[in-house]
Amino acid sequence: MEGYSVLIVGGGLAGLSAAMHLKRLGIGDVAVVERMSGDLYGRYHRICGEAVSERCLKLSGADRGCIVRSIDSIKVSCGSTDIRFQVKGHIIDREALLESTRDECGAIMVNASVTGVEPAEGGFLVHSTAGDIGCRYLIGADGAFSVVRKDIIGTSPEVKLAAANHLVERDSETSELGFKISPVHPGMYSWDFPSKDGRRSIGSTYRTEDPPHSVEKGTRFIVCGSDRTVVEGNCCIVGDAAMLANPISYGGIGAALLSGRKAAEAIAKDDLSSYQRWVRRDVMFDRRFMESFNRIKGWDAKDVEQAVAPFRKGFSYPRALYAMMRHPMLASVYTSIWMGFRRGW
């Protein structure tokens, strides 16, 4: 049986970010177990919105050479009403970022599926199709259906959304991210993001017809929850495994990159409790996002129309203040939406 100081289950952005920062911090005895490889791995990670806020990208220490274009606004459409927020963010080449992070981290890569995890003397025993692997520290970066989360942390998502996404041949020269609220499925929406090479990333969390000129399609699961337990002993979970995607914006890339870094820093200090404290305190993961999502999910078309009415002429801070004074019961929802699109991606 092989053994490592740190074993990371999952070779996506969260797992590789953790591996890269462990190396930067002088921890070299690290292995990453990833079940996918080759074209399957590349295709899975291409099917993603690819948007990340400037704040998260900067704090994560990720390779800025993978930026495709900058984003300066988000448009949220509901019926005939368009609401625009000024933001600072980027579209990244996700495959290029994965490759550069993997090359820098220098970790041992193991192509295998993890079937179970259990505590063992001095750490953990990970059962995989490549055999059993021991470790002192264990990082679960194994996505929406995390084995590490299930076997060690014991939490489960409150929300599981199947997100269908298409890469479409269409003009991608824009600095705006587009969201369209569903009038039929409260709390859900479709999106239209610029991608690279004359393509756009178009998708939704509810069933729609395939857009024309689609060249590639895939489905990913977005999982969210308000339980912020991410540490158990010398084990922690990051990214989608930790259910850190924002339930308002569905943003997960920034949370993946940043949580990987924070977990690595905590391990380097031999104190995973500092990572747990960060997750509980950072505004990105505030429980009120989940509360607002659950409230919006119960709305009907009339409730949605009432909520957006103050912004028919666009978004401004005076209009937002007026909206909260006119509908004080919606103040927390308005705040969550604004913060979700400003910082939750």
C-alpha cells in the first residue's frame, strides 16, 4: 500500500489548486487521484461557464495567463426588464488553467476511481480501483457526488441542479455575462456567456430546446447547501465537494480555486481548523444566500414581477434603496442577489 503526506481526491480546479499551493508552501509528498483522463477529462471541464470574479482569481493565486477576456457587467433579464450590475471578472480558458496548474503542482497523478474512504491509524485509508492508498491529510475535491464528503464529513446538499450547457458557434466579442430568469421555474435561469474561439457558453438548469449551432453539449451538477462543515480531523473538502457554489449566481470556479488555496495553507500550518473558520466567515458562503434561494424558489410569476418592478428602468443604488423601503420583506433577497452577482463567482 502506498502512502502520502497529503492525498487529494479529485483533479479538477479545486484539487489542483490545493496541490499547487502545497508545493509552493514546501510540501512535496502529494498525490492526486482523478477518475477521468484524456478526452473525457477535457470534455467534462470544457462544459462550464468559465467565468470567475477578479477578486477570486486574484486571491487564489491562479495563472492569469489563462484569461481569455475581461468581464465588466452582468445583465439579469426577467421578462422585458433588464437589470445590469457593474462587475470585475474574467472568462478563463479552463482547460489551459487546469494544464498549467497541474504542471506547476508536480504532484503524483493517479488515474483511478475512489470507492470508499475510512479513518486509519495516523490518517486515512482510501480505497480505489488502483488499490488502497494511505495518507496523513486527505482533501476531498471529488465534486458534486463526493465520496469523501459522504464517508468522512457526513453532510449532504440541500439542492442538486442538473445544468445542461452548450458550446455554440456565435460571436463571443462581449464583456457581459447574461442571465435570464425563468418565468416558469422560480429560482432557476438560463445563461449566455462569451467563451473563446468565436464560441459562446449557453445553458440552463431547466429543460429547454438545444440552441442552434451547438458544437458540444454536456451536463454538470451544481450542489449547494448551508451546512458549512468542511473539516473532520485531518480531512477537509473543497470546491463542489464542499458545496461552495453560490446558490444565487451558481458561481463555483472562484470558490474552487480559493478553497483549494485556503485548505493547502491550513495543512501547511498543521491546523485545518483555520480553513473551517475561513469557510464559516467568508461572505461568499453566507447562509443567507441559501435562505434567499429557497425563498425565491417558492415564488410564482406575480411574485417575480413584483420583485423586479422597481428596476424596470435599470439598476442603481437609489433604486435598490427605494425597492428595500417599498418591499422591506424582500430586503434580504435583494441584498443576496446583489452580493451573489458581485462576489459570489
